[in-house]
Amino acid sequence: MLKNKITTIGGATRDIMFYTDEMVLVDNKKDLLRQKLIAFEYGAKLYSNDVYLTYGGGGANTAISLASLGIKTQTILSLGSDSVGDNIIRNLKKVGVSIKLIQRSRLNTGTSFIINVGQNKEHVIFAYRGANSEIDLSKNVVQRIKTPWIYLTSLSDNFIPKLNNIFAHSIKKDISIAWNPGVDQLKLGLKKLSKYLKKTTVLIVNRDEALELLYSINKKTKNSIKINIKSLHKYGHYLTVITDGPNGAYIYDGQKIYYEAALKRKGLNTTGAGDAFGSTLIAGIIKYNWHLKKALHLAILNSNAVIMKIGAQEGLLKKKKI
């Protein structure tokens, strides 16, 4: 295997962070899968005194997080042949991420418009996938992955052959997969995802995503993490991880549930907190030789550091700060 310890796969974007209080938060608890809604006046023009240009995307966020923590990292991304793509590559190289598997596309680099609202600065993301939709994960590309770990994030457009190639290669080369499935993957439902979960080492989802997966096979699913984490774990992956935003996070290994509370600090931004948490958890597992409590604690610290800065990559901890 190569000296790199992990390969991240997923998206990369230019993020436009838009902050506003000109909204109404709607309680929608009758709909288990959409319990909170954000409403804006129809036809209104919304103003903001706080707009920031940052970088994001699950593949890029996790690569920068892992490399910053001292894990040798390479990434597979698809970027536009534009100045935004050039800047993303510069950011990756700055922290030592290997860029040799990055692809350049005829489409523009992906863009996300992120509206941040409310006391906890929760967000809604409007995403243009752009070059991300053209990521090449054919057998020829995937066979170049020679790291002991893969961190897999959201994939778009005709992703099933891509998943098949990644998981087949991981089995052949005995590569561990940490998987944070994206929106399109979750829409498949638990039944169709089960064949991949059997081959997954660490499944990482948030509370709503866990509910969505279980609801796809059982409409009587309850909103209880301690019940749902055990139900998800039955699908064969080694570790099940559920994050619960400002309430903390849980890990289940089939025998014991590990829990770590979130730090009680008011953040500026929740974008990228999930990527920071998941990637740091895997960094902790690598660094601490599967000491789950230490890895979970480190993940909570780094995700909390991210929400204290604007942008998904700005607040990430460095190795020397651990």
C-alpha cells in the first residue's frame, strides 16, 4: 500500500455563505422526515449584512481535515478547469493533500448557496453540482486507490456503478470504508443500500438521516437514537455512528453505545461540522488504534472548532493543537 493512509472521495465546491434573520421557523413535527421548515415571504427581497465566500464539499472538507490532523491523505475530486478549481487545489496542497487523482472537467466547479438562520445558525444548502457530477470512478480510476482506508462522501448522477466499483475494489484489496452517504444515496432506502452496508467498516449519518433510512422500511420508526442506532447496526457494518447536532454523537459497536456530548458553545456556522466530525473520528481511530472513546472525543472537539468559524474548512484543528 502507498504511504498515504486514506483516500477521500466526494465533492468540492465554492460556498456562498448567506446569513439572515428575515425568515420564519416552522414546527412540522407531524412529518417525521421534515420536522423543521424555514419559510420566507413569497416575492420578498432578502438582505444580509454577512455574506462570505468559502470552500466546501464533502470530499475536499474531509481531505483537508484529515491532512491537518497528520493523516497522509489523497483525494479524488472533479473540479472545473476554472480559477475556482485552481484555488481549491491550492488549498489542498497547502495542508499536504495529494492531488494526483484530482480530475478536471469541462463543467464549472460546483457551487453551494448556503442560507444560515436561527439561534444555532442551522442552514439550508442550494447546490449546483457542476463538475462534481462528472467524477470518474470507473474501475481504472478506483484501482489506483492503494490506501488502507477510503472515506466516501456524497456522490451524484448515475452513482450505483461507482459504488459497485469502490466496494468491489475495497474487498479485493482489504480496504476499510468509512461512509457518509449523500442525499441521493439515502433516497435508495435501506433495503437497496444493505448490500453496501455489509461491506462498510464505519457508517456515519446524522439523526435525520438515520430516521430516513429506517423509515424507508418501517413507517412506525420512532425518533430515538438509542433504538435506531441498534436497528441500523443489524445491516452488517462494523461501527454505526449517529450525530445529533448540538446534542452530541453516538457510536455503537454491536455491544456498547459510546456517547459524547457536544461542547456548550454557541457557533457561527454549522456547515462542514458533519464532515469535520466524521473525518476526525476516522483520524482518531487510526491514531488511537481503535480506541473509540478517544476518537469520539477528538471528533467532537474538531466539529465544535469548525462551527466557531465561518466556512466548512476555516476552523479545522491542526495536528499540533490536538
